[in-house]
Amino acid sequence: MENNVVLTMRGISMTFPGVKALDNVDFTLRRGEIHALMGENGAGKSTLIKCLTGINDFEAGEIHVDGVEGAVKNHSTQDAQNVGISTVYQEVNLCPNLSVAENLYIGREPMTPLRTIDRKTMIKKADELVKRLDIKVDVTQNLENYSLAIQQMIAIARASDMDCKVLILDEPTSSLDDSEVEKLFKVMNQLKSEGVGIIFVTHFLEQVYAVCDRITVLRNGTLVGEYPIADLPRVKLVAAMMGKDFDDLASIKPEGFEDRHDAPMQIEARGLSHRGTIKPFDLDIHKGEVIGLTGLLGSGRSELARSIYGADKAHTGTLKVGGQEARINQPLDAMNLGMGLLPDDRKAEGIIGDLSVRENIILALQAKRGMFKQLSRAKQEEIADRYIDLLQIKTATRETPIKQLSGGNQQKAILARWLATDPDFLILDEPTRGIDIGTKTEIQKLIIQLSQEGKSIMFISSEIEEMLRTCNRMAVLRDGAKVGELDGELTQERVMAAIAGGADND
Amino acid sequence: MTKKKLTQNPLFLPLVCVVLVLAVNVVYDIAQGNAFYDFFRITMQASASGEQLLSGRLVTILNRGSEVAILAIGMTLVVSASAGTDISVGSVMSLCASFCCMLGAGFGVSAVNDPSEFAMPLIVGLIGALVMGCVCGAFNGALVAYLNIQPMVATLILWSAARAIGLLLCNNLIVYVRVPQYQVFGGYIGFMPTPIIIAAICIVVVSLVLKHTAMGMYIQSVGINKKASRIAGLNSKRIIFMCYLLCGLCAGIAGIVNSSRISSADANNIGLNMELDAILAVALGGNSLGGGKFNLAGSIIGAYTIQAITTTMYNLGVSSAVAPVFKAVVVIVIVVIQAPPVKAWVRKHAASRSTGKEAAHA
């Protein structure tokens, strides 16, 4: 082991049922370094972290930690802590109704000879700890009196105090604002100067370049590479994360597809916003147009779509649908204006797990008709059968509970739910996530076909290539704001440059 | 194959339970030297005033179980939509009964013995009681659906307050309404006990509504996945609110029946602990208290199972003071039979036995 290396992971492999989650991944962390672990959703970042902290049981590979003889194999987070690996997650796992000092020392309180908690020593030690990290808090106050950022830092202080060699920060900044992030970075830099190796998992590019020394990029469970920060400008990072080597499938766009500028307007949004998730934006969508929303995860893609649909009611701005001023307070209002939304979180917001495939398919159409105009059973079955056939949904029967279907078939059923309402404007948020390549192509073809029929589609995907294949136009989002539109000839380079933004933007 | 299908029917276990309870009576009757069908005998008996009335233990079960059956309808919907229970229904019954009697008798009056003494027509009292039930339900529904208060906590308010308000309305007295027009709701129409008719009407109406509207699917959908239902265009909050409102209405109806049965508004005792029976009925019917899919028929069977247990206790000569202990034992057995681990164990056991048999044959 190099003498300044605190952690090495070699050839880590791990399989989930049916998926190779990690394939021969290496990772090296040095003393006093902030190391970004980057990759798109499903790249294997969390899986790798979980292998390290003992939550996942990896199949092959070795982990070595500085100061520990032989290969380390953790079976619990407690094991991990014992060898000096601490983790702070996105959600603060502390007790808000206890004091800061109690939170810092819970489970390892200093004791008096009478085996009671020595509060005086505890408060003194806690005070020293927060002073050292320059966190300005009164350690006797309850944790809940402080902002989320402070709570996050207390969690970090607690982790760093436990003889910590490796500190893992898993998306610690996603609920913090800019000034809070600044404070967090200060604490991180303090720990770095004390020699702690920090693994920083985040989706925010800005933050990586603000604080990290080194970047390791994963894609689809494999290691793309490890780079010093200076050698990997943003565009290259985005390219590394998304993969430049995409399948050069034949174009599925028909002739004259691009030209939709003369078509009447379907959606005109002006200054629409939802506090905390998407800043005010303007957006026009023509009839029969496929508009792609692109940007990294957390850039506000889904949030933009949701504010149009009323899934998160817009706080400001106006919306015209088909030229008419529209007020949308809830999804049903949007549906009555001919909209549909296929949400990205299929399990939480898409399927009604215990209901049958039939009921899941007719649900939106029934909701549009109202409770008292029930579709007859025969009609329901006819609709369900039509879409099961059309989209080739693989299910034992139409009465099978939808939760028993595979992810791809669940997705098709939800797609069928919206097609059954015959929408004019359909928002598809990550419709192809977690679906096999064949089904992906089918869905892409369906999008083209729907737009040929004059329907407008908003298409959100993390895979640029599939957007390039289907979209007329793209809107680019970064950090919760729409920052531009791409028109005309869409290429991978242009899109990536636009996503990365910053100094590398041309 | 058909046998397997039968055991997989969601009503199979609730039905087995009710049959088990009834079987106890048969065994007891045989042991006593009575005819084995004694328990099931339905006869016409002359009442004190000489009318021919339907009687028999089965009739008693159906009659006495009416209130819980009516409550179970509302409770089923509430459980399904909100994954919580409405524990206020017993108290709301009491409040509705008091309100009904006081509207009829006039506030401050303690007894009505003749229709001419009514302060307001009886129908006003009846409608008032139903409206009061809806108001209580709406109150619960608003707290749960729009303020996101946990159902148990939200309904705890009326659980304690409604009965007290009822007592206030009655001036802390038992108000008697000994008028045939009122007594009929807990008595007889022709030879038929009225509570059975009222319960049957409620069950049929709700079943028809569930069959001919999309209400059942809406409620289940919201109960299974509130967020997804909203995205698909359902007004999840309004649906939860509606379920609580209906539950309150059911409590109002049950309150009238119960009060009419005893010809009085006894705010202290009407519907006492009945919310627990209603919740138990839903659970005995094989419904998950975690919400989602529901089976109304199961809940109704559950309600009558509870009454069957009580009637059986009296049949066996168990004193009413000790009866709750036996009732608890029976309920434990029924609930354990339906518990998922036990079901799984039985399935496994049955499978290994049948494979064992095959092995022996080979």
C-alpha cells in the first residue's frame, strides 16, 4: 500500500438478481483528500459505498484499510466504524429532540465512576469538538433548534470524532442552500487538513469542482477511470458519466420530422415556477412536437414537468393550453385539458400495486369520467386487452395484480393508462429507466408515432442518445433553472456542453 | 383444483370462522340431548301483545348484530382509504341518538309517552340524527384528509367529546321516547325485526353503489397508493373525506336503531365500545387494517360472527359478566387462524402431507 493511501478497493464485483451491479471496480482513497464518486443513476455509486460499509455483501474483490492487517470485510456499519469508516447520509440520522452534545456522544457517553453519564465532561468534549471544526453552536441546545445544514455538520462531527480515517458523505448537500453548502465545505476542508480521507457522492458538478481533489467515475457498474480534478474538465466528466460510446442505432425519425415551428401552440408557459424546486421558466411547445428536457439529475427536469401538470402546483406564472388561459390546481385539471404525466418514480407515483393490470390501465380514464360514470366491465376489459396487445404487456391475465409484473411491463401498463385517455400533451419522465433495450426502442418508436398523430410529447431521460433519436427540440436545465434551448441539428457534443455549462460552455 | 380455488377465496376463512362458532352450538345442543338443529330453528312466536313474530337464535344474531354490521360498512371504507380506523363511531351513535330524541321530545323534556307530546315531527329528529352523523364524519374526515392528522388521533377527539355532547343535550338524563312510531326502528315490521331490514337496506345500497360506480376502485386506489392516485387524476383527499363522512352517516343510522331498541336516548350506554366491535368486524372479515383492498362482504360476515359469539355464550349459559373473557378467547383463535404466518404454515404443512402421501403411494 502506498504510504499515504488509507483505503483501497480492488476488483469489487457484486450481482443483484439479474443485474451485474458492480463489475471489477477499483477505488483508491488517499489521506487528506476529498474524492468525488460520480456517475449517473444506477452507475453503482451507492452499491460501492454499501459494499464498503457492510450493508452489501460483495462477491469478489478485496478491501484494504490503512492500519488494519489483511483484507477487510465488513458485515455491518458497526464493523465499518470499528475499522475507521464512517458515513453521513443525505437524511440526518440523529435525534432532533436531544441536545447537540447528546447527539455527538450518544452510545459512547463519557461515564462517571458511578456508571452514570458524565454530562459535564460530555458537554466540555462536545464543545471542543465543534470549536475545532468551527461549527458555531451551543452544544446544550436541542438539535432541532438548528438548521438542516448545522445538523448535517453535527452528523459529520460525530462521524469524524470516532477515530475516523474514511468519511463517506452521501449526497450531503441536496437539501442545503448555497451559503449552507459553503459552511459544509469549510468543515470538509478542516477534516481534510486533519488527514481524513473523504468520499463525496453528489450530483452537483459545481460542488465537485469547488471542493474535490480527485474524481472517480462509474458507469453501469464498471469503473470508467480515476482522474485528478485538473485533468477532467466538466464536459469530459459529463461524457465520462454518460458514456460516449453509445449504440449507433439507425435513426427512427421520419423525413421532415424536425419541422414543427408552424404548427399551432399546445403549451405556452410564462414565468412558471415552484418554490424550492424550479425557478421561473418560459416554455413553448407546438402541436406534434417532441421536446426533450435534459440536464443532470436534480437539475429540475422532473420539477419543470410537474409544475406544468399540477403535480406540484406552480406558485407563479401563467400557462396557456391550446391558446386558452388555463388554471391548474391539481392533476385532474391538467388531465381535463388533455395532459398526462408518466412519473419517473414508477413504484411511488405510478403503479397502484395491489390493483389489477386492468384497473391500473383504466384508472386515469375512469378518473376523467368521474366516479359516477363507471366504465362498464366489458368496456374496461376491452380497453385493457387492447393495450395489453398493442404494447405487448407480458402478464398472466389482465386481472393479475400489477405489482407481480416486471418493471418494464409495469411501465407499459402505466403508459397504457395515459394512452387510454387519448391525451394531446403527454409528459414522459424517464419512461425507459430500468427497461431492456428492446422495450426502450419500442417506447421511442411509440413517441415518434404519437407525435405524427399530432400529439405533443415532453420527454425526459438521462440517456442523451435516446433523446437525440426522438426529440425535435431540447430544453436544458441546470441547478433548478431552465438555462437554454437547443434547436436544429442536435448532437451529443452540443447537448453535453449545454448540460455542463460553466467555463467549458462555448 | 376447485378445492384450491375455494380456499383461496378471500371469504373462505371468515366463513369458516362463523361456521366454527355455529358448530359449537350444534355440539352443545347434541350434548344437551336437544335436536342438533335446535340452534338453527326459526319459528313464529306470539309476542305479549299477540303478534306473530319471527324468532330463533339465528334471528337473534341477525337482529342484534345489525348495529355492528351497519358500522362495519363505514369502517371498511375508512380503513381501506386511510389505513386508519374511526374510533369515534360508538360515541357518534350516542350523540346522534340523543340529538334525535331531543329534537323529537323537545330540549329539556325527559320523557315522551304519546305522539302528541312531540315537540317536532319525528321525521325531523330522524333526519337531524343522520345529518349529525354526517357532520361528525365530516369533522373526522377533514382532520384526516386535509390536515393529515393520524386517523386514530383525529377520531379520538369525537370519541371522547361526542358522547359528552350527547349527555349535555339530554341534561344528563335518560330521555325516554315510548312511542310506537319511534320504537319501530328497533322493533318489528310485521313479523320481521326492523334492524335486520335496515341493515339489509344499508348493505344492499352500498353494494349497489360499489358495483355501479367507480367508488370501490377509487377508495382502494387511494388506500394503496395516495400519491400515484393523485397523479392519475383522483382527488385523494376528497375520497378519504367522503369515506369518513359515510362512516359518520352509518354511525347515525346505527345510533337510531340502538336507541329505538331501548326506546330511549341513553347517552352513557348507546354504542359503548361498539367502535371496537366494528373494527374487529373489519379485521375478522379478512381485511387488512393497513388499508387498500377491501372486501365488504367479509366485514359483514365478521360483524355477525361477533354477534354469533355473544349469542353462543348466552346459549351455553355463560354469565354476561364472564362472557367477554370467552369472547376474547374465541377472537384470539379466529385472528390467529387468519394470521399470515399461520396461513403459510398450514399451506406448507398441507403441501408436505400431500407429497408425503404421494411418496407412500409410490
